[in-house]
Amino acid sequence: MADIKNLKGKTIFMSGGSRGIGLAIALRAARDGANVAIAAKTAEPHAKLPGTIYTAAEEIEAAGGKALPLICDVRSEDLVQAAIDKTVDTFGGIDICVNNASAISLTGTEATSMKRYDLMNSVNARGTFLMSKLCLPYLKISKHAHIINLSPPLDMSAKWFKNHTAYTMAKYGMSMCTLGMAEEFKPHKIGVNSLWPLTAIDTAAVRNVLGGDQMARMSRTPDILSDTAHIMMCKDPAEFTGNFIIDEELLRAEGVTDFAKYAPGYDGPLAGDFFVPDDVFDRLPTKVMKGY
């Protein structure tokens, strides 16, 4: 195996992806001529959120890829299996699994209903495990197999738990899948890695949950994550595995120097994302207001 130059002809199976970060990753892969299966719940337009699996598919096709929109709830083993089967029937296999779907509630213990607790852990931790497990038979026979989890480094500091223990547990569940599966799948030469942003990212979740337009101005565009994910997906999976990637760190290591393009029109300090260890902020030159 070796690094590849682009994702032409590779098949990506992604949870979520009808908007935001997932869609940006899909569109970057589509520019190479990749096949992208979007397995998500959004079949009808949402009053406050843009995009459906069908509009995402149209954008993927327009960008140069092949798209397969699939109605799927990652909490359902039967629906995930059906979506995987349809992807394999359509494209002949699966090369890359992207666990992008996530549920969030930044609430303390008393304010977190068990329904919300169950949703976050079912979508984030269980959904990532289930997607990876059911894709595994096809990843084993791929010549360039990756799993990418949109989840943070496992920094076991109490500050990441104290304000939203349930959400942190759910996100770290995704990261624990990276930690364990990277080692477990090494004999099959499957790369398993996590990707997380240094800064807040301008998505519907940021605008609706974290702080509206002001927070969005202090955030980067999803393109920084799609560019980073593209580099990760082109790496040799036999060698590139078990990493907890922070977007800017990898991009700088790959020679990227222009980061202004990811926050167009804004030159103030950016909002730091949750879960980024202090030493990462300290060693990168970007001006970031820590988000805790």
C-alpha cells in the first residue's frame, strides 16, 4: 500500500452528510470523482436547517462525483445494514467509512433528560461502533480502507466533563472506537483515525446551539475539515492509523500556510473548539480564544 493522489473511484459511506462538515467532506471527495453514499435521516427540508440527502446528492454530482442518497438512522442496525447493502450493490464495495453523524446537548447532569442522554450515546458512540462494524467486511477487502471518526482527542481533563458530562461521554465513545479499532484492524491494513477542529466551525449547530452569528464570525468554514479529511483519506492506511488529528496541525505539517481563507473577512481571535488539549493551542500560532 501507499499514499494515493486522489480519491477517484473510491467509495465513501458517510453517516449524516446532508449539510455542514459532512457535506463539505463529501464535496471535496466528489471533486476527485469519488462515489459518496450519504446515509442520513434528512429526507424532507427542515424549517431551520438547510439541506436534505437529495440536495446533498445533487451537489455531489455537480462537483464531479457519483452520489447515493440513503434514508438511514444510525441507531437502527437494520437500516444501516440496508444502506450498506445498497451502497455495495451500487458501487461494488466500500473503501472509506466516515462517522460524521452526531447529536449534541450541552447540558449539565440535572438538565439532561435520559431521552437526550440515550440519543447522544446511541447516535455518537453506538452509531460509530455499528457503522464501523457493518462496513468492516467490505473494508477488509478494499485496497485502500479508512475509517474516519469526527471526534476529539481523548484528553481526560475534568474541564471537558464538568459542564456536559453526557455529551462528553458520547463524543469520547467515538474516540474510543478510534483507539481500539485502530489496533484491532491493523492486521487488515485499515486506517482508523479521528478528526477534530482547532476552532469552532461555522455550521448550523454553532449558529443554533452555541452562539448565533457572532460565534459564526469567530469560526472557520467547514472547508478546513474537508481539506484535512481529504489528506487523511489519501494516506496509506497501513501506516496512517490510530491518530487523533487536529485540522490545522495536519495541514501545517503538509505545507499549508494560508489559513485566512478558512475565515474570510475576519482577522480577530477565533473561538477555540471544545476538547482541544492546552498544549495544542500553545504550539500553534493561530490566535484562538479557548472555548471553556
